Amino acid sequence: SRAFEMSFLTRAFPWRDTPAGGPRRRREPVLWALALGLAGLAVFDWGQAARSIDFSARSLLGIAPFFLLAVLFAGWAKASGADRMIARAFSGSPVSTIALASAVGALSPFCSCGVIPLIAALLAAGVPLAPVMAFCIASPIMDPEMFILTAAGISFEFAVGKTLITIAMGLLAGFTVLGAQELGWLTDPLRAQPTGCRSRLGESASRPEGWRFWRDPKRLDVFMTEIRTVAWFLGKWLTFAFFLESLMLAYVPSESIAVRLGAQSWYAVPLAAAIGVPTYLNGYAAIPLVSGLMSIGMSPGAAMAFVTAGAVSSIPAAIAVYALVRVPVFLTYLLLGLAGSVAGGYAYQLVALRL
């Protein structure tokens, strides 16, 4: 029937503008922006257009394992009912959940963009915003590989300091959001649910979890719909984010920006954080650069503020977070990253001067 055809096409191709003659759906502005950006590059700088396509493809391939794992996790959590269990696990004491999220974020092996699908799954599962924000702030800054490379490339003290500051930034973010929600702010964080099958689960929301969801046709349908919708939603935004990242790396030389942060004046730390927020500098690539700048006079506090602020607000992470949450939550995310980086930079500067 026509109704079945429309339902099938809508679920199978969630990006269609006009499924089977039905009501016209909202177009995808992110795809139009990506197409216009590539067209403009092709006209004015064909070489960079090719390099941007190659960079975006390689970046997507690099995070593919994390992306696939998170998308499958989102589908499994929704179909099995585990999303409700996750939400219940984070519904305990706010203090303990925020502390746990900050520590796990600092120690998790996720990169700044690889963590976004997991954050989307947590928010969609109904996990409170406070621990999610703590995890979202802490996770992009530090991971085990980053610790080892930082200790080898800069110093062991810098790596330890960055880890402690990462946890502290997560705690600051989590408790700030918790306080804001107590005042009635930030109570509706999601911009749009990155899921297309909440209504399809229907009565299963009130029935027990089904771990072997593939034996239940309804749950299997929920799983397939969920992974398609989540993969499309996150994939288009991450592709656009990597494209913008390629332009930033090509036209905004990080060396010329970071070298201005070597002054020992009081404003070096906030200036480093302010520049680090909009300027993406890959955490691994920043290690030799920051090490060299510190050797010629860059203050330790400014170096710490720059790398932490840049990690939180990296282009892939920031754009993906913007796609997931409402504008007030996104601005809170950026402000918390900036404030935490400044505070951490000053704290590390004081400790470094005493050592």
C-alpha cells in the first residue's frame, strides 16, 4: 500500500526530502554547506579542494572503528532496552556520577571526534546532562596514548599536570551544569533526537530488557532503523567538520598563532586559551610544537591553556556537539572549556614556578 511504501522509504532513507510523494521534509543545510564549500574551493583553489576531500576521507576512515562501535552500541542499547539501564546507572548520586564521568573521560582512549557518537548515545539514552558534560569536556583532552607521548615529548610533569587538569575541568563542567539545572536552566539539552525510532519501540519501553533482540522482529526493526538514522546524522556532521578542519589547517598556520603566546605577562594564559578555542591544533601534533615553543620562552601555563582549550573546542568535536544539543548547552560547553583551560593554565603556572 502507499502508506507502507511511505513508511518503508522514510525508515530506509531518512535523508530523503520527499519520500514517495508524501509531505516535503526539511532539507539538509549541512549538505548544502558542504557542497557549496567544495564548489567554492574547486573554483578558487582546486588543489586545496582535492586535499580537503582526501583529508576528510582519511579522517573518516581513521575514526571508522570508533564510529561503527558507537553506532552499533546505540542500536543495541535502543533495541535491547539497555539505554534505560544506562540512564538508571547515571541517575544515582550526582556527585559520584560526575566524578566517575570525569575520571573515565580523562582515561578513555577516545579522540575528540570518536567520542561524539558515544555522547550522542548517552544523551539519547536519557543520561543526565551533568555527567555527560563532564565526560564531554574531559575525554578529548587526555587519553593513555596522549599521556605517554606528552611525557616523552614535553615532560612527565606536564603530562601529569594535564591529566589532573583534565579531571578538574570535567568536575567543573559537571557541577556547573548540575547547579544550572537546579536553577531550572539547561533542562532540555537535545536539539533534535538523533534517533528515528523512539515511537517505533512503542510498548517495549515498559517491558523487560531483551538482550537477544534479534529474536524479536519489532526489536530487530528498531535496531536497524536506529543504526541507519544515527549513522546518517553523525556521518554528515562529522564529514562537514573534517572539511572545515582541513580548511583551518590549510589557511590558518598554527605556528604563527602559537608563537605569539610566549610572553610571560599575566595575559598570556587567557590569551592562549582564547586563541586555542577557535583554533584547532591536533593534540598529537601539538606536542612537538608546544615543546619547541616552551624551549624558546613560552610560559608553561600558556602552553597548558592552549592545548586544553584547543582539545575541547576542536572543529570536529565542537560542530558535532552543536549538532546534538541546543544553543545554550553548546555555548555552555564552549564557555566551560575556556574557563577550565584558563583556570588550569594559571594553576599549572603557579605549580611550575615553584618546582
